[in-house]
Amino acid sequence: MGHAPALQALAEDYTVVALADADPATLEETGVLLGLPPERRYADYRELLLRESPDVVDVSVPHARHHEVAWATLRAGAHLVTERPLALSLRDAEELLRFAEARSRLVTVAHYYLYYPPIAEALRLVRAGAIGTPFFVRLEGVTGGFGAGTESYHPAWHADPEMAGGGVWLDSGYHHAYLAVALMGSPVIGIAARTATYAGDMPVEDTATALCMHENQGVSSLQTAWSVPAGGTRVVEVHGSAGSLQLDHEGYPLGVFDNAARTWRHPEIDFPHAGSFYGLFVALAACLRFGAPPPISHRDALHTLDIITSGYRASENESVEGVAE
């Protein structure tokens, strides 16, 4: 839904040479979508890496498999772009990144909401000083469940701790964590959090709330849940000393409030084909072809994972946990 259409739209930058998927139905469907002949479709990613010589491998598998596939990719000599998180522990992620650096291979984690056009414009405005100094970020996404996997593979893998490695905080909360850092323009240095299961007997948490303290003394409030069938209003807000930004304002993708004038304005925003993933892969191509900065730095990936693991620890210990920059 995201990766393949973006790669199709960027045919001048990328040629998809092979595909691996453990689910036969998805393998065929995606292979047809990408125009790959049957001999370039593999049931096992290890066979793909053995037979093909890709420059870049794009990893989109259940969370607990990321570390394993990432190691195999880097050992095969390819650059890596992977869904979040890079690994389930900071130790494993750091080892992967040290290995990649030693081999001069790029690793980027798909923090793709940074490239969602309204959020990309909000980030541009924050960095340009349009709302002054940010001091309060609100992020909320409340739903009645997770996105199901394919019926023939494991439709409920998000709720399987052996495959997911965690629940809504690791899955949806991860996006909130990196967005909070980017929109505030400041790393998180401390976190108080509560993760719990409230709806049914799901073996992973279905609700997570967190309060993040940033280095610039700002505060982010993060709420995410799979426990609310009624759903909730998406909230993405940034409040600064001179104004505010709000997604989905009065029917517009983005609203900008000027404190001095007490007025809202609504910037025009272009939505390119394939949205968030399109922007991510444009940035990745610019990095690999022209030496532009990577879409997501190693520091960004480690810091976000630290926020998530510290949030789990804060919930378990009922404490405020420090987060490394």
C-alpha cells in the first residue's frame, strides 16, 4: 500500500529487481503489481539475497523479524531501508549500525510520517520560525484496532508478542515519538508513560499514554490506542511562543495561527503520488545518488527506539525515565 506504489512512481530512481514474501498470495499480488516475473519472486528472503545483487533492500516484515533481516541484508552488501523499529532493543540496533558503518552501508528507518505532506509543511514552518519557539506538542491517534495482516499469513500478528515485540506503543506510538522530537525541534530527555490492555484479552498493550520532557524545556503529550471502537479525532498540534500549527483544521490539511494577529491561515499543500513513502524514497535516492543527508540518521533511529523502550520501562516501574540524546 505504501512502499510498492512509491517505488513504481520513482521508476527513474529505482528499478525493483526482486521480491521476497513468505505469504504466497502477497508474493503473487505484489509481484504482479511491480511487474516482476515469477523467477524474480522468492518465498525466502535469504534465497533472494543469495541469488540477486540488490543495491538497496526495503524491509517490511513483522517487527520481531527486522533485526534478523537487517543483518542478512548488510552482510549481503546492500544498503538498508527498514520499517520501524530497526530492532527491539538498543543493544541490537547499535550493533547493526556499527556493522553498517564499518561496511559504509546506509541504514535508514522508515519514519515516513515526516514526509506526509501536511506534516512536512508543518516541519518547514517550525524550522522557519513561523510559530516562534515550540513549547507544547500534542499527538493523538485513537482507534478500535490494528491494521490486519493478510488472511493467508497472520492477520493478527500485531497482537502476537512473538512477532510484534510489543503492542500499540511500539507500533503506533513509535510514529508519535519521532514526530514529537521533530516538531519540537528538540530531543526527549525524560518520559513518564502508562501502557496497558483495557479492551479484551489482547496479549500486548492496546493503550498507551506518555508525557515527554524535551531538552528545550518543552513538553509533548502522546496518546495512542487500539482499544476504542468509536475511534477518535486525529490530533497533531504544535504550539509555540508566536503561534500554533494544527493538522485537519476547518477542512484544510493544515492551519497556522498567528498569536499577534489572532488569525488562521491555510497553506496550499501538494499531495504527490504515494504520499509519505514517496517523499521518503525521494530523499533516499538523493542520499544514495548525490550524497545528500540520509532521510533518517542513525542518531534519529536510536533516539526514537530509546524513547519507546524508556516508555515501557517508565510504565512498568511507575517512574520517570531518562532518555539519552
